[in-house]
Amino acid sequence: MNIEKQNELEKTFSDVYDNNVIFDGITNIDEYKKTPVKILWVLKEPNDPNQASWDLRKLHKNITEYSKWRRTYKLIIKVSFAIIHNLFDYKLVPNEEKIKDILNNIAIINIKKVGGLSSSTDKIIRSIYAKNKDVILQQIKYIDPMVIINCSTVIKVMEDLQIAEIKKINKFKAARFNNGIIINAYHPNCRYKHNIYFNNIMGYIRENK
């Protein structure tokens, strides 16, 4: 994990998207390296109808500058904090604003790396993954996560990581890959009770630590 490899990946994505890419990945490399559990969230696409080129990681360092940040990031923050700090009771996780800096300790990527609307077309996201699969898997390998929470609707991500037997957890699916865990979950902005979303993920992690 080094800045040279990150720069190489970013150049590749720039070429793929004709220099109109929204960069993503590890928010803060130094903090990520120190974190005991390396977590990667895989999302669909950034919400930017203007489709400008910018860096999502800078937003993650100052997330409250985005007025609607809780819609997507509340669950990401709470679940990530719980994984890193071994908290298995949703009620014990602090308010998301108090622990928002946990975003510096994780990685977040989008399958589609140009801006879209607040709602995504799953068929398009899956098509983009199929087209750019090699470089996306390179990015995942570079991030080297121990826990992947795949909220992209692209089941192929799980299959392409050569996972073991898949286990169903309510509406989610989970499996092991190499020495890690991957969980296919709903997008964190979905209409699904947060405590159940949390319990689905944390229950599997507790059983498979």
C-alpha cells in the first residue's frame, strides 16, 4: 500500500473515464494503516448530476459539509466504528456526528466513478462493473481490506473474490474470502431499519472473527 500504486490506479481510472473521474478509496492512508480492522465499503456511484471531476476522499474528511450526509454515511460511520471497536449492541454506538472521523480509518469506493443522481440504475452499475472489472479488482487488492461491505448490488464482486460458501443473513449474504469477510448488504441509504442492518453485519462478524 503506497502512494505510487494509488497514483497508478488513479491514472488508469482517469483514462477509463476520459479524465472525468471522481476519485475514491482510502480516506487517509496513514490512519488506515494503523487501524486494526481494515474496512472497505463498495457503493454504486457518487451523487453528482454535474459529473464534474473531484475527490470524494476530501469530502469524507469533512463530511458534515455535505448537508445530506446522514442519508448515506450515518450507517457507514456507525457500522465501521462498531467493527473497529468491537461493539455488537447498536444502542452502545455513539451518535454518528461524534464519531464521524472514523471515515479517516476506512476506505469507500464506487463501482461507477462518474457522478450520477440520488438513485442509481442497478443494470447500469452491473454493466460498468463488467466493463471495468479488472481495474476495480486491482483497487480492492490495493486497499487490501479485512472486511468488505458490498452495497453496490453487484453480486459478481463476491464471486470474483473467490469466496467460500455463501451464508444468508436475513436479506444480506456473507462469505469468507482469503482471510477476510465480505458481506453483500443493501445500500446504507435504503429504507431498512438501521438496527437490523447493523445486527445483520455485526452478527456475522462476531461469528466469524
